[in-house]
Amino acid sequence: MLLNAHLETIIPSLFHRAPMVNYQRQRIELKDGDFIDLDWLLKNNYDGLLIITHGLVGNSERYYVRRTAKYFHDLGWDILAWNCRSCSGEINRLSKFYHHGDTNDLNEVILEALSDKYSKAVLFGYSMGESLSIKYLGEGRTLDPRIKGAVTYSVPLNLKDSGAQLNKRVNRFYTHLFLKKLIKKVRIKAKHYPGILDIEGIDQIKTFDDFHHKYTLPLYGFPTIDIFYEKATCDQFLPYLSVPVFVGNALNDPILGTKCYPKEVAKQNELFYLQIPLKGGHVRFQLPK
């Protein structure tokens, strides 16, 4: 199962071709002076909107986003695949980027997206993207009644537990891959915006805890790594959901720890639907043809 987990996670990202989609890009200015880019697929004759959020080092062009966008667009939905700060091909302006618990940008995206055209909207996404969605739905804000729920896959429901899983020797490949892309963004920002980020010692970053200590904690004001995990993890918000949420977490997902499969919580919460297929790896589920 472990071998299958790695093959199922790695091979699709290397060899599967994503369908072509003709996005229409929109840039929105955020309240804090930064920007993010939204990519749309519009039907113009349907009143339902699917809002797709990508994973940690992804974007709207990742194959898992594009295949999801095309599949549901072909079914008649309008699609909004939005890009977190720095993920759309252009580095963002401010010092901060994004993290699993920062739902402010998602909130601004939803406020921008839900025009009078739509009578219903569903949040959809993978990994970090749906950690954001679950937290957004359960953290106590007044939701637009047109938001009907969320469909999520490969979600690190317990962020600290997932981090511990990534720290295991057998999973260091994923840690290296993620950190390589995040550090590249930090270097670009340091070059384009001198003095905005300190890159001294950046080559010594080997774990996510290292990265969080150097960047996430100071940029977002978390005093300790434990408080960051405590505040950012989304599983604590499951009891406060007011709309249905589906989570599909494969049992052989190499990035999820045991606390990311809260079976008892699902039994006790009629709005939380947890499915645990034996296979699927991380963000590698196959859509129907």
C-alpha cells in the first residue's frame, strides 16, 4: 500500500495531461493593498457557481484544478478557479503569502464572485485549499445563504498531524518538493522587493517547521509554532458547520496523519461526510469519464 501511495501521488502529476481550458482572468485588489488573480469559465446561462481552491504550491493551471474545472463546466456550472497570493505567475506585493488557516483572501474572493447572477455556490478543492474552505465555513462568519456546502479531497484536517507525517523519512521527498517551490517564491520576492524578506540562512531550511519559524510565524504574528498549528488547523471548526461538507481522504495518502481521518466526528455530525477510500494517494482521485 505504501508503494501504491507514492506511485498514485507522484505519477499523475508527472504524466497525466490536463485538459485545455480557456480561462478568463480577473485581477482583484485586496483590502490590504495586495492583489490576487481569479480565473473564470463562464456559461452565461446557468445560476450555479463552483469555486475551486488549489493546494499548497498549486495554482489554477494545475492538472487537478483544470480537470475539475472542465468536468463541472461541461455539466453546466460556472467555474471560478482562484490563485492564492504569488501563485498566478506574478509575485505578490506584500511580505506575506498565504497559509492553511488564512481565510481572509477566500472571503474577499467569495464576496467578489457572488454576483446577483448566482442562486447557489459550492466550494471545491484539494489539500490546503479545502483546509481553507472548511475553516471558512466553520469559523463563525455570516455566510451568504447561497453557499450550499463544500466538496473536498486530500484535506489535512489536523495540520500538526499532517506536518508530523511529512517529517517522516519516507515522506521527505514531498517536504523537499513543497519547500523548494515555496523558497523559490521567497527568493523572487526578496529580489523584486529588496528588504521585504530576510533570506539569510534560507538554504538551511529543511522542514516545514523551519519554514514556519523563519517566515510564517513572524509574518502573521504567531508567537510559537504550536499556536500556529492550533489556530490554523481546520478540524476544530467541523462542529460549527452550518452547511454540508464532504471530505474524501484516501487511506493511503502519504501526507495525512491518523488525525486526518476523524471517523467519530463524522458519526456525530450530520453535516460532515467523511469517505475513506483505500487508494487515491494525495490529490490523485480520478473523475468519471
